[in-house]
Amino acid sequence: RYEARSFYGPFKKAFSGIYPMVGVPKAGYPEGLARVFNVDNWLFGPLVEIGGRLTGRISRAHIGIPQMYLIWQVAGAALVMAALFWLLR
């Protein structure tokens, strides 16, 4: 069984002097582009922070009278059903 380099070796030798060697300039690291692609900092981080504050406020509403907890469950179920009907229309 032949290795891949054994197939390409003769071609590399034959064409080695035909093409000139051109130096390619080194490019710097694009800091601005890295910030754009770092989605954790500008999208996910703020979303998690907002979600944490929102769930903290909602969890404080669950403390206390058990009837209030049941009312929140019914309101949440109604909200989920409304969202499903809206999505599936």
C-alpha cells in the first residue's frame, strides 16, 4: 500500500523550480474582530444577568401564602398555553 506522500513526491520534485517563492506578509491579530466574535461577553453574559435578576424577582413572589404560589402556577400555565397557541396558529 502506497502512502499519499509517495504519490505526490514526484510531482513536487518536477514542479519545485517552476513557481517562484513569494514571501507573505504577517498579519496582526485583529482585536476588534475578536471582540465581535466573542459572543459570551456581549450577548450571553447580559442575557444571563437579566435572566438571573428576573428569576430572583419571580422567586421572591413565591415566598409566602401557598395560594399565591398556586396563582403563579396557573398564570404561568396560561402564559405557556397562549404562547403555544400563538406559535402553532
